[in-house]
Amino acid sequence: MKIRIEKGWDLANSLLSAELYEEAFGFKFLRAIPSKNQRINILSKSFIPDYSFAAFADTKMVGLAGFKVESGSLTGGMGAAELIDQLGFFRGLWACLVFSLFDREPEELQLVMDGIAVDSAFRGQGIGSLLLDNIISYAQENNFESVRLDVIE
């Protein structure tokens, strides 16, 4: 099966992109938003596709790699106002506090990876490597001096 990598994605894929991200990182977000359905809903409304690369097998999105630069990030639409609106005042503030622990700012001329996820049925086929290669190429083409991936336990 041929895998195609594209920068960004059509908003029609927002729910699928959120499900991929949830599959990879839901356990890290559990303390912020205990409900899996709420996490997926908030992610699907918060992602900014321009700050990502997506992998497609035919028309199905099977992978996602987000990034953060000075101008924005994949998860940049998930601010305090959105979290409070979706979760209520106290739960929204709690989510903001927890998510702030994951926030990493890029240094000058640096691109920070904002997560990489591959559908479990497609793992082991080099899709993550293809996504990473596209992130690195994008960084080079846009004169970034480094790409950083922080791993948070």
C-alpha cells in the first residue's frame, strides 16, 4: 500500500486526527480531561492543521506529526477559553494547569515536534519515519537550525 504524506489536512479529517492523537497520547492527557470522548472532541476542535504533516493510505489518514514554531502549533487552538467553555470553569482551569506542564516553547530558529502518532494497524511500516523526514525537510526549507522532540514521561 502506498503512503502519501501531505502538509496539513482537510478539516473533514479533524475527528480522525484527534482519534490518532488520542490513541498515542490519551494516557498523558487523562489527568487533564478524564473523559476520552471529551478529549477527542476538544482535540478535534482545537487542532490547527497547517502545523502538521499527515500520512494517508489511499484516502484514510493513518499518521500525524505536529509541530510548534513561533507562529503557532498543531495544538495551538486549545487555549484556556476553549477548555473552560468545553469543560466548565474549574475543570477547564485544571486542564489548563495540567496541559501547561506539557508546553514547550521553541527557541529562536527551532521547530519543536508537537507529537507524532501512527494508527496502530499501520505501525511498523515506516510511516513515523516518513513523517519525521517531512518535518526535517520542512525545517530545512524554512531555515530552522534545529528540530527538537521532547519526551515527557
